[in-house]
Amino acid sequence: MNGEKGYNKKDIGSIHLIIFSYLCTFKCKGTNMTNEQLKQEILRLKKENNAVILGHYYQRHEIQELSDYVGDSLSLAQEAQRTEADIIVFCGVHFMAETAKILNPGRKVLLPDMEASCSLAESCKGEDFAAFKVQHPDHMVISYINCSAEIKALSDLICTSGNAEKLVRSLPEEQKIIFAPDKNLGGYINQVTSRQMLLWNGVCTVHDAMQAEAILKIKAEHPDAPVIAHPECNAALLQVADFVGSTKAMLNYIKASEAKKFIVATETGILYEMKKENPGKEFITLRDDKSCACDDCAYMKLNTLEKLYRCLRDEQPEILMSAEMIEAAKRPIVRMLDMSRQLGIIK
Ligand code: 13P
Ligand code: SF4
């Protein structure tokens, strides 16, 4: 830990984002509707406009409750590809809504709050990445889906945390690879596959702030509880985890496990689904232990019921992209989906 107890520098970054999120929520109030009325209106507008709501596991619980489909990045991308709805309301972050637009350009794609970005996407700007790529012309580029369309367009293959390991393993061993933008996920894949992919220096500020020491302290009090962690966590934390996997993989692990309690090292939104699927099981987080309040993604939490309602009512904010950008960014995403089907990761 950077500090003895309490918050370290990264926590302070998270706290700023939480305050920002709170202020934003406050500013957007004004319809004078109760949550119940908002929910009814959202359902009504959704039907009237032939819209589908796709929600990520890290969304606020009330948004997950209203979503037609809740999932991890990989399954949401698939869902976005196959939907017949006229409007896709993406309750997640910007790169996810952008991916939905790329996969289904004929549909209107809405994101309740355009500010819902991601620290990984922010860490990797097109111009810098293009320059990095030029320095390594013999490398193939694999980008984690948590990046902008511009970075996707510069990539040969996209991956998610749900398929990264298998996709990398399927490539010839001598293939040189640049992996961007998450150095933690890339480092983890390097470790389990014994590869030496060249890593871009980006992190998810939420997962990277979680500390192995804090997890070990909780583990000492609950020795029977397996530690489950998202691969965006830092290497030291992943070393002490009993299971490492994407949001969906963590849910599958919990369901199949005989254990009665789990120490969870990922964003808190997922607790909604974990508790829903496993009513008899207990979940302990860093927050419960008061080790840190770093496990909320302020970007994900920018979407609120109020903004979801306004978004359906006004049919904006809308994701708009040039046809050229859609075409260029689509290629590596479709390649990911095709390879994932061939490898039996998805249907
Ligand atoms: P997955 O849902 O693919 O595990 O991704 C987690 C994440 O951090 C998305 O922002
Ligand atoms: Fe990005 Fe991390 Fe938030 Fe996911 S949890 S959207 S990776 S900042």
C-alpha cells in the first residue's frame, strides 16, 4: 500500500470521480418523478420506440434491473450484433456503445451519459498509438475492447477479458504481438501463456488501485473464502487470487463453487448479479473491510435512471461515427467474434 491505512493516491482519483458523478447526478435531476415513475416511463418509452436496453454488470443495480440483457463486454457485443430493435440504449461506457454502433451501424445507438468514458480508453490516444505501432512494424496488434474506435481501427484483432487468453494461445508462437491498452491484462496473459507481448502502459484505475495486502488481510479473517479477481487488477493482486476471470467467468465460478463466501476483487456493480444468482452465498469486498472505497467505477455509475429516461425520451445522446471509421474499426471486432466462435468460446 502507498499509505499506511486509508486512501492512497489512486483512491483519491476515484473519490474525485465519485464526487463528479454525484454532482452530475444532482445536476440532471429535475423531472420530479419518483424512481418508480421513472421505471414505468422507461418501460413505456422502450416499448413505444422499439428500443432494447443493454446493461453491463457494473451498472447501478436499478439499471441492471431494467435492462433487457445484462452481460460482460463480449456478450454485450454479440447482443448488439444480433438485435432487431430500432434503438440500442447502451447502459455501459462509451467504448461499449461505440462497439455496438460499429457492429450494428443501421441502428440508433444511445448512451445515457456521453461522459461515461474509461481510464483504459483515455490512456491510449490514436496519434500516440500510431507512432508506437510504427516503431514495431513486425508486430501484430491486439487491442482490448476497452479502447476507442480509433485504436480499434489501428488494430488487427480485438479481445475482451473473456476471450483474451484463448485468442492469444491460438496464434503461432513466433507471432510478435503488441497488446494495448491494459498492461495488467496483457501482463497476466503473458504470464499464463509464457508469451512476451509488448504492452501499452495503460490501466483500469479502479482495478489497479486494489491492493494485494488488503485482500490478504481479509483472507486471513476468512480463510475459507476463495479470492476472485478481474484480470484488470495489478499483478501482485492476481498472484494472491484463487480465480482470475472476466465478469461472466467470475459469475460462472461462483455458481459452480461449493464455497459459501467469496472475496471479490472487482467493481461493486457485479454484486447485484452475484447475489441474485446465489442467494445463499456471501460476498466480501474491500469496501466491506473498509480497506478502500476504490471499487466503484465512477464512469460506469454516471448512467442513472433519470438519464436513462431522458435518453429514451429525447433519443439522445447518440453515438455518431463516420462510415470510414465504422468500417475500419469493425474488421478486428468481427475477426474476434469469428475466432471466438471457431474456438468454441461463444456460440
Ligand atoms: P468484462 O465485462 O469484459 O469482464 O469487462 C470489465 C470491464 O472493466 C469493462 O469495463
Ligand atoms: Fe474502464 Fe475500469 Fe471502469 Fe471498466 S471498470 S469502464 S475498465 S475504468
